[in-house]
Amino acid sequence: EMQLVESGGGLVQAGGSLRLSCAASGLDLDDWAIAWFRQAPGKEREGVACIGHRSDGGTYYKDPVKGRFTISRDNAKNTVDLQLSSLKPEDTAVYYCAANALYCYGYVQLEGKYEYDYWGRGTQVTVSS
């Protein structure tokens, strides 16, 4: 069974940091583009960051988190991590990781629509002012 599990969420003060991890079972994350999304109550889910795979090893960030968040791989642990720094109250959300067999859909501007294949259940990040 292929499964993604997020961890590392918690309650922090504005300006603080957290490190989130996306762990996989049943699949090698090195074979997948991995993206982080977030969703606040009453709001639409939005993309946060993505890391490519194979020919595309690049990293991509949405503007609200650019310069503050960093996505990286730890292949020894079969995880993809998201380092959150300089946190703001508006970063409060449930954070999800998702895997795409092809590329960082929603970040790289290519023809075609390739939805993410697997999703975790999320981890809560709460930033207090």
C-alpha cells in the first residue's frame, strides 16, 4: 500500500520556525515530484512548494512563502522536508504533501493536466501573533 504521512506541525509564535516531513511507505519518493499544499479553514487549498525529480531536480515556491520556506529531499530517510522560517499568522493551515509521477504540476508551466496521485492526511501548523 502506498501512503504518505506528514509530521512536524505544531504551535509556534510569529517569527518562529518549524520543519515538516513527508514520509512514504510503498513508494520511493526519489521517483516522484513532491509538493506541499496547505489549507486554512474556510479557504481553498493552495500550493506552497514543490521539488522535481529525474530530469527536473529544481525547487519551486509560491510567492507568499518565497524566501521563507525551503523544500528538500532526504533520500536516506525516504522523506521530503519543508523548512518553515519567519512564520506569519497567515501561514496557519493544515499542510499536506502530495506525489506526482510526472512533474511539479501547478508550478512548471507545461501543457497537460496531471493531478497528484497520492496525498497525506495533513499536519496542523498554527502561528500565533
